[in-house]
Amino acid sequence: MSAVLLDHITKTYEEGKVIAADDVSLQVEAGELFGLIGPDGAGKTSLFRILTTLLLPDKGTAKVLGYDCNKEYREIRARIGYMPGRFSLYQDLTVKENLDFFATLFGSSIRENYDLIKDIYRQIEPFNNRRAGKLSGGMKQKLALCCALIHKPEVLFLDEPTTGVDAVSRKEFWEMLQQLKKQGITIVVSTPYMDEAVLCERIALMQAGKIMAIERPDTIISRFPDTLYAIKAKNIYGLLTELRKRKEIASCYPFGEYIHITLNAPASPEELEQALVRSGQEDVEIKKIRPTIEDSFIQLMNRANTEV
């Protein structure tokens, strides 16, 4: 039995004008660390709210641990932990008071499940008497995770848990998730950060309410269909403008200090470089590179837009 199941889920807002989930189907196996990857507005939060019984779908079936999200919400809520994207703990309560409150709601205590949260709790324990609203972003994140784990859930839903925190806190958070997974907890996490996708066992790439691919990150990257090149020049904006005009360019988008491109056959990178120099571009550098998960996402998104 899958830990999480979405079967042809559709969810719309504003009388059907805004589509948050468009016939979405996916499964998450027990004990898996699964990532829902996509930009803001892709529909990730709507799916999380359906799975955590906070929102009803317009169509389709959603199940967690075999329980129907529409009909058996009490059973689901007792067995899951949920950390929403926005910090939602009581900011006027201290760290200790928040933990005690959420433990009491589930008939548990900090002591009862201390072994599960100890590695995280030890980092915030020195601030036990500080109000939650006065914590840093990283500490708020750790407190929220402790509260979501305080009743030892079987499935943990984390909606964009690292948004707005520093790089060090992001790294620490993912290390904590890897440790939680070793304890048998199924983890479903959403994020807009493509670099976090490779930290999951499997991912679903999502855009505009649709699932574009569900697979292991390395498998998705390996399916990138074209040879990818990184190119830069002295005038990067002028280079981008020139590339977008050229018929030998199949795709073209900025990527850090470079522009990533693919070529239409039979064009070659050497011929392109020569043509750019002739057009007035200076200090042109072009090299073959290995695609990233972000390149794969952009390629899938472009293909979906072409098919519409």
C-alpha cells in the first residue's frame, strides 16, 4: 500500500478560472523522501492542503496511509505531521510552551518522543524561554519541525520548509530530513529550489497545476534530449538578444553568468562562435556542459508550452 496516493485530482479557484491542480496523479511509497518541485503558483500548496485534509478537491481521490482524505480526516490527522509554508506557531508562546501545547493536542509529551526530536530539539533547547516570534528564521524552522514531529507521525508533509532561510540552515534542515527518513518516516516535501530536488529519492516536477515528470532526479537529468552548451561574452545582454534571433538556436535562456543553449542540426558550436564574432560579439566563450535538474525542468516546461 502506498503511503500517499493522488488519483486524478483536480482543484480550481474563482469558479474554475484558476486551476491549481489539473488531473494530478502520483504515489509515494512508505519510507520514501519524495519532493514536489515547482515555482510559486505551480499548485504544490493546494495538493498539500488536500492531503492534510484542509481542502477538498473538486474531482479525484486522495488517500494517506489508505485513509480517504475526504471521509476519514480524523484518522489521517492523528497519523501525519504538517509544516505549512508560513510559520504558523503561536508567536507569543515560548519555544517550550509551543512544544508542550502541540504535544498535549495529540496526547503526547516531549519526553515520550524525545528520541525522535532530540537532534533537532537540542539546537533550540537553549531558547526554551524565548518567545517563538523572537526566533531567527532558521530557529523558527526547527521549532516548527519539532512541533510537527512531537506525536511521532507516520507521514510528514513539509510545504516549502526552507523558503526564506539562509544557506547554512537549508543544508542543516536537509541533513535532519535524511536522519528522520532513517527512522522510517515517509517525508513529502515541496520546494521551489531546484538544487534541493537532487536531495530527494524521487521527485515530481510541477508547473501550472500539471505534473510534467515523476522520477528519480538523476533519471530525469539523463533524459535531457539534446547536447547542452554554456555560452558567454563581454556583453551578456547583447549576446542573449543576438542568440534569440539566430535560426541555429533551438533553446536559449540565462543561467547565472552564462546563457544555456541547445542547437538545431546541423549547426555546430564552432560555427556558432565564429558567427557571433562576425556579428560583433567580443570574448565569446562556449563549452559543452552536463544538464542540471533546472535545465531539465525548463526543457519540460518549454515542451509543454509547445504542445498547448
